[in-house]
Amino acid sequence: MIDSWLNVTFLHKNLAPAGQLLHDALSQKTAVMAFNFVNMEVVHGIISAANEGRRPVILQVSQSAIKYMGMNYLKAIVSAAAEESETPLVLHLDHGSSFEICKLCIDNGFTSVMIDASSLDFEDNISVTRKVVEYAKNFGASVEAELGTLHGIEDEVDTPRQKAKFTDPVEAAIFIEKTGITSLAVAIGTSHGPNKGIRGKAHISIDRLRQIKNEVGEFPLVLHGASSIYEDAVELCNKYGADIRDACGIDDADIRESVKYGIAKINVDTDLRIAFTGAIRRTLETNRSVIDMREYLKESTIAVQAMVTRKFASLP
Ligand code: G3H
Ligand code: 13P
Ligand code: ZN
């Protein structure tokens, strides 16, 4: 379904809902990158890279990121980003756990929300998702939902590997039909955070994704936990005092393959965290007299920009 603008009360006139962008990505056989942010520096890095690469981008916040920044600061940062952005920009709630948090974000001018009721049973997931879709419709905002369960830590909820459940392809088609969502997050083997694999191997099931696409047709699917956890970025962090062990992410080749089978939105948080932290660690370690925050935050902004550019380059 393509979003219709009814009562547009978005935070900023330059912000767009996600629906049209995701459909455009599908038809162009590419995907839109969605990056989590928690401060101004991360947003600076993302917008600089998006302007340079001429790529649309989804800026997304988790509930804990909203708590961390405060809604008013967050909105001010994103309004400024919308002024600076030369490409389409979306403000999206990531992993909203209730109707109320989705409503709060829509009321505050978000152009897209995710209702993550994937821990509920199928019918309850449909019912809360449907309620969010009905509300969002009045504002022209997009709605992402999730079916199946990723393992790993997701906004303070830790799902052990054995409780993770791949998305059922037939259920996916019914779910889309009954809810009227804009996009669907699927569980096909990825997980959040820097440890996505068993014994150094992370694997996404392209087979399962193909089955899902067969059932749902040309519909935007979302890949959560899509960070690549690049070895060089982890090594840089560890060289300057971090202790990131058993790091393992999704190969860029697997990301490109997944785009062939309907993945239209790719969620990345951890790759930016590693880039940001590595740059700060290196600056503080190599210049011990630094006390001006701008000295190291400038480096981390540049590192985020470079990482976002690297993520764009990984797309087909
Ligand atoms: O999906 C989870 C994201 O990586 C956000 O994590 O709740 O620590 O901000 P966070
Ligand atoms: P990563 O932890 O792989 O970056 O995934 C982020 C994510 O899916 C946010 O919703
Ligand atoms: Zn996620």
C-alpha cells in the first residue's frame, strides 16, 4: 500500500513517510538504509554521507533513544537534519512496543513507526498492529510490523537463540492482508548486536526469505540486525582498549542477495556504534592531552560518515 497524505502534520515539511521510498527501492531493485541515532553527531555523520551519496535515508530511534535524548531535543535535531538534507528523509520509531508509544511518536510528527508486537501470539499481533495502522492512516504515516522473533538484545529485551522463530511465509501473507501495514520485518536468521553468529559464522536464510517473497509478492520487507560488524572496525576498537569478543555480522554479499528477494529496508545500528566508539578511543589514546569534546566527537562524526558511505556502497 502506498501512503496517502491526508492530514500532514509531520515534524518538518522535508520529512517523508517510508512507504513510497520503500516501493521505489523495490522497483529499482535496491533498498533504503535505516540508521539508529542517539545524538547530534551521529545524525551529522549520516546526513553528510546521504547528501554526498545522494541516497535517501531513514533516521530511526528506539524507545530508549527517545528516553536518552528527550523528545524535544530529538525533534530539534531531526528538524535541523531535515533542513540540511538534500535527499528524502524519514523519521521512524524503531521497535515500538505498544500502541501508546506509536501514537506518541505520530503525534510528535514522526513520519513512520514500527509496532513490534512479535512477542504476542499471531492474532494479538494482528490486532495491535491493525490499531496502529488505523491511527497512522489519519496522518499519512507509515507502519512497519514484525512477525517471527530475532534472537539477541533489542531495546532491553533479550531473546535467547533457542526462543528465536523464523517468520512463517503463509502467516506473513495473511498478516499483511489483515493489518494493512506498509512494511514487514522478517526473522530469517539475523540478530541485533555484534555477535550474530555461531563459531564466527552468521547465516541468513535466503531460502526462507524466498519462500516469504513467494507468498507476499512485491511487498517491502525489512531486515533487522543487518550490521556487517566489519573486522577492521572491530579491530580498531579493540586496539585502543575495547574488548569486543566473538564479533560476527552479516556479509555484504548476503545483504545484496536479500535485496533480490524483497528486502527494501536495512536496519543498521551496531556498525555505527563500533565506528563512533573506535574513533573516540583512538583519539583519546593517541592524544592524551585532549579535553575539548569537539576534538574526539569530530573524529567520531567523520567515522560515522565513512561507515554510512560504506553501507551505501554495500547496496546493489
Ligand atoms: O533494535 C535495537 C537497536 O539497536 C536500538 O538499541 O535500544 O540500545 O537504542 P537501543
Ligand atoms: P544491528 O544491531 O545489526 O545494527 O541491528 C539494528 C536494528 O535492527 C535496529 O532495529
Ligand atoms: Zn531491530
